[in-house]
Amino acid sequence: MAEFLLEIGLEEIPARMIAGAEAELGQRVRDLLTRERLFAEEPAVETYSTPRRLAVVVRGVLPAQADIEEQLTGPSWKIAFPNGEPGPAAQAFAKKAGVDVTALIKITNAKGEYVGATALRKGRAAAELLAAELPKEVLSLYWAKNMYWRAGKPERFVRPLRWLVALLDDAIVPLEIAGIAAGNQSRGHRILHGDSPVVIAHPLAYLASLRQAYVDAVVQFRRNTIRKALDAATRDLTTTPGARWREDEPLIETVVHLTEWPTVLHGSFEAEYLSLPEEVLVTVMRDHQKYFAVEDAQGKLAPHFLTVLNTQVDEEGSAIIRHGNERVLRSRFKDAQFFWETDQKIPLTDRVEMLKSVTFQKELGNYHWKTEGNLRAVNKLVSVAKANGAVAIDEAALLKATELAKADLTAELVKEFTELQGIVGGLYATTQGLGETVASAIYAQYSPASTDDAIPPTIEGQLLGLADRIHTIAVMFGIGSMPTGSKDPFALRRAANAIVKILAESELPLKINDVIKASAASSEIIFDNELTRSFFKERLSFYLRDVRGFAYDVVAAVLAAGADDVRDAIARAEAVTAARGSEDFLAISAAFKRIKNIWRQASQQGQGYPPGPFGDGVLTQPEELNLQAEAVRLARRVSELRQQQNYTAALEAIATLRPTIDAFFDKIMVMTPDLKIRAARLFLIQGIYEGFSDIADFSEIVVG
């Protein structure tokens, strides 16, 4: 068996796109080799990437496909062998199958008698297959943005291709992509190695050859190198006892994919800038310069930063680079300080009117209009929350926060550092003495920004976040700007995800439909309620599967029984997950699936419900009478447990129905020719199905 290497060399790929492309390329190569029968056993596929390359190394590739025999079916026997002798049709089929006409056989199937042949299909060489199929796989990689780079040519890719390496052991695979022919020459670090080619003698020599050219292609190795270098650089900051770099996993991932040979350098800034809020300083360092913040032993920001370089420099070079980075950061901090001081001259309360000049959406209006809609939504949510249960809400503070929530969009600091919108408003509210509740709600209005973020810490912040997002979703749906496929230009899925997460992780006595009704009250624009509910059901399904980790069939079963109360859906999913390990529960699930299929069959035959209640003297067999009695008994118990939200006990009770329902299906034929008995039995099993499916639709559970 052989080893295979594919390396795609490009201009620098955007860091955020590399990890997904690396994984997809590995999967595509694996699928191709599996599909073409070039694996003798479970393949070992390893993927690598840097800003300038994507690579796959595969161990255990067969040099060629195995020959296989195929059973071919040809024309009708009568046509191929008129008068019992092979005619032109038989001759043509034999030639096509690659066999002598005497090897043809007669095949009899439901359609009649046909000519058949066993043909030997010769396996193709691996190099031939890879050369033919890999270019299509590479050019099919998904990128959020593509570009053309060859005039008049159809290829589109994230960045222009510059070189290709394709080796099967030490032999070059003769493939070509976008005018680039594959060879055995890669490229090293752009600065440290220069333009000299890096010859790859064998796929297993790939990593070592690149390391000699100052390229570490293993993402995890670069990640470890960066973490260790950050630790070492922090230890050099002797002027700050107990100094440590502030953990920032997303920034780690970014710099990992920005570098091929990473090193770390520390720098400092004037302590006077520490008078600015930490949020401002960290955002400037992190989002604009890709610097890591440093904190002291108490967790307070220290006047230092760490930067990850994509090169290796001596002491003199370090001093020059450090000075340049410090100068750039100082300039950024001066701008932030100027904007902070300038913005304070106009209070947030005076900025609300200025929102009339800030566009929310061109077809809808400005942010002043948006604020009015948010206020109506908040008022509706407050009234519903108070009606649904005892909840302490500072209504005056909430309304003030909603009124001022978007005011910081007119601030110069937000115009310069857009990542700080909301946060700046909260900070300004604090400095302007508007109260902690108001400031906290404004500060956290965009939380959670992702499924990993925490929800706003206060009820007022949670209600503001719900109102803002549902108003946006409603008005966008109203003008037909719903998400389609992978496109979601207004981030409505993210907004709905945040709503679901807030409902799931807060103590607000609100359901999804309460939030949707608040959106209807907040806007004069008409939108489709059913479409909106369907949208939220899909988002709740995503939350349960991808955030909470429930199995897809558990989620389907739970949401089929109700997708309005988020916390209730979570509790039911937990109970079903715990119960599905029981054989009795799985047997009940199989029975419910059978009931569903029987009822579907009956409906297709036009058999509906009988006119009266089931069991009116029509049911006489012991098994059906036992099932009827047991179902009635259990229904009361399950209903009580359901009201108490004791779903685990309710499912355990339902599972006790197993022997009775098993006996019913063993002895009773539901679809009997007697229409009256059939109707009564259908009514019985349908009543059981509906009566015990308000926790979960057990027929959705995958059994066996």
C-alpha cells in the first residue's frame, strides 16, 4: 500500500476560513478514496494547514482498484436469440460486456426472459483516478467568499492557487487544477526561507521538509508553540509581579491561522491609558491589533501587551518591531481617549433624537423608529411576564434602558470601534449616573452574541434583549427578508438563537409565543405568525441538539409534543434521554410507531373515527379490554405527573403499558374486515397514541 500527499498552495487565506476548509478537504479526499475502492482497511487521513496551504496525507492507499465482476442485463432473450441462434442484438451486447457470445446466459425475472452476462471490470490505477477526480473535489470546497483570478477562466476559489504537490509514494500524480500542474515542490516561509523550492521526496517526509523551511503545518503544534511562547514572554515582565496573559481562545485560534512559524514579543504602553475602561483597551488590542492583554496577580489590566509574530527575529529586530507596535497602539489609545472624552459632552439622553439620522434598514426606517418599536415590545413583554407569574421587574429602569439602548450608535467611540456598541452605552450610562440597572441592561443588550456566551445577568437586560431581537425579526419577516439557505444577511438566526437561549437559561415566565405576540404589538408591519413560529421551532431544535447535545430523534419527539415552552422542552428532552435506555420504553416507542403506521394506512383507506366513544360493547376480546382499562388507569396517573412536570416518573408509568400493548398486538388484528370493530380498535389505539404523546411523540424515537 502507498501513502498519498496533496498540498494546495495559495495566497494567504483569511484566518477564519482555514479550519473549516482543512476539515472539508480531508473529508472529501477520504470520501473519494472510499468511493473509488482505494482503501483496504480503515484509512488514516491527516490534514494540515497554514495561511498559505491546505494539505492532506493519507496512509494505506491501494495502488489500484481491485478488478470486480458485474452482472449485466441486456435485451430480451427472444430479440437477442431469434430461432435460438445469437442475432445482432446478442452480438452487440456480448461486445459491450467484453465476453464471447457463447458466455451469454438467460436471466428470468418478473418482466420476462433477458440476456445476461458476467463482465470483468478492470480496476483503474490510483494515480489515474486521483488525477481525474481530485480537481473537481478541490474546486468544490465551500468558501464564504470566492474570487476569479484568471481572466476568462471559470475557476473560483478563496485565493489564487500558486502551487500543487501531489505524490503517491515518491511518484508525482499528474493532476492539474486551474492551470497549475502538480509536482513535488512546495514553498517554505515567505521571509525566513525565501523563494527556494522545498522538495518533498515522499508524503511521510512532508512535515519534516516544511519544518526545515520554517513552516510548521500542524495546527496543534503551532497552537502549543504560541501558548508556551505567551507564557515565556509574560514571565519576562518582571515589572508586574504575578503577570499573566489574559486567556482568549478565539484570539489564539486567529493567530494560529495567521502564522506559519510563530514567535511572541512583548511590549508596553503608558500607564495613564489605564484610566480608560478595560473594555475599550482590550478591544483596541484584541480586535484591531491582535494583541493579547496582560493582567496582574489581581486580574487588573497591566500596561503591557503580547503580540504573535509570523517570523523569527534577533534582539535588534525585536526592539525595532516592539517599538513599531508600541507606537501603533499608542496612537490607537490616544484616539480612544479623545473619543471617550468628546462623547461625554453629549449625554445619552440628548442622543436619542440624533438616532433619527442613523439608518436601521433602508426599507423600514431609522434607529429612532427602531427604539419606539422596542419600547412597545418591552411593554408587552412586561405585562405578559407579570400575568404569567411573580417576577420583580424595575419597569422604570427597563423603559429608560430601552429608550437609551441605541443612543451610543451616535457616539464617536462606537463609530471608530463598532465592536463596542452597547458596551459603550452601558459605560456612559454608568459615568452619567443613570443607575446600575439601566447601565447593566444597556451594556448586555447584545448578549448572548453566540451560543457560548452568557445571557444578560439582569431581568431588565434579558427583557431588553428579547424585545430588541424579536422586533427586528418581525419587521424583517414583514418585508420578506427571511434567512434563505446559508444566507442570513441580517443575522436573524443568531437573533432567534439568542432569544431561545435567554428563555432557556433565565427565570422569565415567558414562552416563545409570548415573545412572538410582543413582536406583533411592537410593529405596524404585518408578518406571518405561522412562519415565525416555524422559524423558532427550527431554532429551538438547533439549541437542543447543538447546544444541549440531545439526540436528533429525542429532539424530534419532544418538539412534536410542543415547541413553545423552552424550559419545559428541555426538561422533557432530559427525561426522554434518561428513559430511552429502558427496553420497556423502546418497546413502547416501537408500538407507537406501529400505531402511527396503522392509523396512516386507515386514513388512506378513508377509515376515520367511529361516531361514538370507543368500547361501547364492540370491543370484546380480553386483550383489547385489558388495554382499554389499563390505558384509562394510566392516563389519570400520567396526567398528574405531567402537571407536576415529573416527566421521568410519567415516562416510567407509560413504559408499564408494554406487556398489555404487546399482548394486544400479538392477539388482535386491528384492520379486521368488520368495519365496526375496526373503527373501535382504531379509536382505542389512536386514543392511546394521543393521550400519551403530550410529553413526546414516541414514534419519533429510533428503535433498534
